[in-house]
Amino acid sequence: MSFEKKPFENAGLKIEGDRVLTYSKLSCPLDCTYCFVDDMNFNQERGVAYLSQEQYDLLNRLPKEVKTIMLGCDTEFFQQKEEAIQILENLAEQGRDLSVVTKLPLSKEYIQRMRDVSDEVSKNGNVFTFSVSLPCINSSLVWEPKVPSPEKRINTLKEVYESDIKTLLALRPLLPTVSDEELEDIIFQTKDYQYGYYSGPLYLKSLDHPSIQNVPDLMIEEVQPHWMPEGNIFFKVERKGQMETLAEIVESHGQRLYTGAADAINHLRRP
């Protein structure tokens, strides 16, 4: 792309390929023990706007090559529900795909407002995708002690799906402590309410994390995640063969595993 990316990244907009990922610095209240955000090289804050006026202005100046706006990359997007839906309504006419991900349950009335957003996005031949994050079920109290229960998240996934919105299930991060049986359970309970699954590794700033001690067959690599702003070095932690096992489980239920939300959107955008 022949344009200067630096002003976008300085404002918390990471352009990667044909998508832009928004970073807000808005603190997430959920405190998942696998979360990488507090270890990134900027300080999270409370009471800040999810999208600043500068970010809005820059999003309106995105080159046409950037087709997808991915919201909620460093926080829980729906923690401030009215602000979140207003952002979606404001961006719906941009002629770009919109993508959100959440761990929170939503009311039927709120889902209807999202359906209106989805309809508006579709008018331009674009796709609105709604992902529910569910990396574990049995161990959710260990990894996600403040997050609404898996049952509530699955119910929200179902209700959004039944509202004719393109839903995805994010098994992200793929936790190395999650058994193959637990992965099977996640897929079995959600297979009828989504248009695909996606996953990705666990990223940790320190390998002293108590939950991964004594886990066999770990593969660890120090990396700069390509989707994070520059200057963020993390340990990528994976369990050998686990992603392949997940792919086999998903395929055995006649479903599709994507490499990420952007991959899913590219597929769903096709006529």
C-alpha cells in the first residue's frame, strides 16, 4: 500500500494487510489471566473513549485497500454498550467490513440494533461479523474468573445467530492446558450457531505464568505479534499438535476452522 501508516499507528490504529485493528487503551474489566493487554507498551486507562475523535477522522481517511475494521483488539468492546452500538452505527455506512468480539451477554433488544447495523453494512456488499470468545469451558473459572459463564456466552451466540447476523466462535487463545475432550465439548455445544471457528496461540510476557507450569510438549517462541503495534515482544506458547487436533475436531463436525477473523470475513464476503 502506497500511503504512510505511521499516523494511523501513532493513534492506535494498526494497519495490517487489508484490515485495520483498533486499539483504544480503554481498560478491560474482565481480568482474564491469559490477557496480554496489560503487558503491552502503552498504559490502559479507565473512562477514556473507545474511539477518539482523531481515530474517527483517520478511519474516514483510510485508503480503499483497507476493507475491514476490527474493533475491540485491546479491550472488551461491549463493556460500554451504548457507546459500542453508536460506534457501530457510525461506521456502518463506511463501505467496509466490521468485526467485533465479546465475552459479554447481550439483550434481545440490543441484538436487534446490531441486526440493523448488519443490514446497513450488507447494503454495500460488506460483512458484519460478531464473534463470541470461548477458549474454555471446564477451566473457565481458572482462566476467566470474572467473565460471564460459558453457558451465557453460548446463549448469546445462539441468539445473535438466530437474528441472521454472521457469527463466529473464537477459541482464542488456544490454551495449552485445555484437553482435547474440552475442545470437543466447545465445538459440540456451539456447532449449530456459527459460520466458522478461529483460534490462535497464547501470548505471554513471562513464562512464569502458573497455569502453564508442568504442561508437556510446549513450543515457545519469542516474537513480535504481527497484529500488535510495533515494539511488543511476547512469548508465543503452543502445545505441540493441539491446533491440528482442534482442526480435526472442527472438521469432524462438518464445520470450518479459519486462521483468524479476517480469513473468515474474506470467505463470508464471497457471493
